[in-house]
Amino acid sequence: MNLRAAKHDVSSQFIQTWLFFLRNETKVTKFQVKQLTARNEHSKEPVVAPGGPVVSVTTYGERLGTVHLALESIAAGSALPSRLILWVDSAEGFANRSAGLKRLVDRGLEIYLTDNFGPHTKYYPYLLSTDTFDVPLVTADDDLLYSRWWLEGLVRSHRERPEEVHCYRAHRIGLANGVITPYQTWEPCRSAEADYLHFGTGVSGCIYPMSLLKRLKLAGAEFMQLCPKADDVWLHVNALRAGMKTSQIWNRPLRFPFVPETQGSGLYHSNVLLARNDEQIRSTYTAKDIAVLEAESSLHRR
């Protein structure tokens, strides 16, 4: 068996194991929350280490009371970020931190007050905070419990192919008659190859190269007019315009367990169920962008 085939076989075994894990998510999540709570209450280990990427997260509302669990899952990883940053757009939330967040701050978590940029708050305040991008940026959600290997996998993929966007969960953009098809019709990504048609979703985590961070900073806040509730759209279209492809780490998309009691609200309800992603996609992707996607699609048909 050659190396590529061996890697595929290992990936397939891993994915089957992970799917089994998710089928038993409720039981596993309870155990994981118990472990993370104990770690948060007793650990003195730093949540950061030199040499890693920056990990940026935002939270709001009731999730201020549970975000420490998501952050603690990152801090329990086999690889650590060089900075772990939480952006909060509420002065009250910033001032009145939970005990869990206070303990994480003592171990290296950074918390900053920021303007509200909707879902773009997970990365855009970081771009505003610096003019120097020496390490890649990883975005994470505030309502997931990440695995021990989560950050290590993103970092490894970035080192292997540093001029691509890497993620654990992607869709494949659909095209028909020169237009992008409705978001709900896009198929899950079933490949670990890099492709312009691969659309990374931030829910399971993405890692962005330094060159893309510079481009995003120069692009400014135009997303507030084009796709204010769709950060994945803005991040993908800017990667596309930079000639940067997206690759999914495994040949199946992965999702991580949810923090309990965090799914009462979220962008899925408005963006997907109410088709607002489609409005924002139409506003953001130009004819030139679609031509690049069509050219990529035609390569696969040859």
C-alpha cells in the first residue's frame, strides 16, 4: 500500500470512529463537560505556548456563561495557541466575567471589548488590533467542545500547505447556468484536495494564512454592507480573490459536540432556514468571482 492510500485508509477509520462518537454525543458530552469543568476549576497550566497560531473567538449573551468550556477544550489540546483571544461586544459582559473566564485569564486568556461586527467579530477585531501578521489565525466557535487534536490538525495542515485555507468542515459550492445555486443545495465536501469550490465553514474551525490576513485587513469592513451575517462568505471570497484554495483536512466534514444548552439561537436559523445566506452570496460574489469558480468546475469535468 502506498503512502497516499495508507493515509486515506487511516482517515477513513478515523472518520468512522468520529461518527460513532457523534452518535453517542449526549453521553460523551456530559463526560467531557465534567472533565473540562474540573480542569477549569483546578488547573494552573498555561492556555498558550510560543510558536502556535493565534486563536480568536467571540461570544455574546447567555453564552458568556458557558464559553469558558469551549475555551477550556482548546486549552486542553495537544497543541496550544500563542495567543487565545476572546472578543466581547458587551461592556457589562466584559466587566462581569464568569468565574470560569477569570480562571482562564489567570492562565493566559486575553479578553477584549470590541464593537459588534456580528459573526465577523470572531476575526475582524484581531485584524484591527495589529499591522503585523507573523503567525496564522485560527477561528473557533463559542458553542463547541473541541477535541484534543483539533488545533494540532489545523497547524499540521497549514505547515504542509501554508498558502491554503484549511478547515474541518466544508461545502462544495454549486453552480448552474452561470450563477451560484442556493446554499441549501450545496453538497458536503468529500475530498481533502484543495479547490476554489470548497467553502470552509467556521463552525468546526479554520486556519487562515498570514497573506490572507493582510488582504482581509486591506479589504476593510465592506462586509457590513455585503454579507453582515455571513462571515464564511466574506472569508471565502477574499481567499478566492487572492488565488487561495480551501482544503478540508479529512475526506469527510467533521463537526464537534455542542456545549449543552447553547443552541436556542444562532445564525443557522436565519442564514440557512430563511435563505439569507443566498441574499448575501448574491451581494458578495461578482461575475469575475463566479467565472473563477466556473473555470475550476470545468477542470473537474474534463
